[in-house]
Amino acid sequence: MLIDFKDEDFESKIKSEDVSVIQFSAAWCGPCKTLKPIMDKLADEYKDKAGFYYADIEDGGINTGSAAGVRGVPTVIIYKKGVEVDRKVGGVPESNMKEFLEKNI
């Protein structure tokens, strides 16, 4: 299950976790709504390997999304100790997202 992300979580959680995965989304975004259940499932599957977060770029994750240069949603960014290692932009099937996670975590 994805954890709701707020900007202050970047300092307190993302920078201290070995691996963090953040799905940047928006309430009005159709592909984001499609991706969320996939990410929820993968969060459960990979819970021992990474922290999984859901950040609304117009709400709690506005500053972090802006700082990361998120220009389109959904964008999934993988961080290691707060440093971006890779990102995937757009709604993708579960198999593509799983491949992306396998490569990076």
C-alpha cells in the first residue's frame, strides 16, 4: 500500500531510507488513477526492498514535485538516500513498472 506523502517526508523519510519510490500524481489525472492500484500492489510485493509513497503534486507533494522537475503526471521516481536514480513518466502496464523497479531497487 502506498503511503501518503507530504513535502516534509522528504527530509524525515526519503533521505534516510535506502530506497524510496514516489508516485507523483494529481487528483484530476486519469492515468494516475489507473496506475495507483498497480503501485499499491507492487508496494506490497516489494515492501521489504523500498518505501512506497503517493504524492499529489497539487497538495502535499507540491514542493518536492517541483524540486524534482516533475512536468507530467504520473511520474514515478526512485530515490536512494534522497538522491534520484531513475524515473518513469506516464501510465504504464504493471509488467513495465515491475521491470523498472527490478532494474533500480
